[in-house]
Amino acid sequence: MATETKNAGADPEVLADIDALMRHAVDRTPVDPELFRRVNERADRLTEELRTQPPIDIEKLVHDAREE
């Protein structure tokens, strides 16, 4: 019986890029410049999104977790 992994909401292009990076890491092949560009642009966008979010209050998270 085959096991199927479902990636709910995952962008197929992102999954393909992750797969390509994993193959690069295992095979020790050069990274395609286009792949490198896409990954860096995506990382820049995500970093900018995170900068617009309010900071996470770690102490509150720990306190709330202990009360549960």
C-alpha cells in the first residue's frame, strides 16, 4: 500500500523548489541560478511580511501554556 503525503495549501512551485534544493544537497550539484533567485525572492517577501507583524510575546506564550 502506497503512502500518500498531502500538503494542504502548499504551493506546488514551493514544493518543487524544496525538492530541487534537497536533491542539490544530496547530490552536491550546483544550484540552478533561477532556483536560487526564486528562493531568495520568496525569503525576502516572507521576511518583510514578518517585519510587519507585531512581536511575539514569548513570556506570555509560556505563561499561557503552563496554565493549560
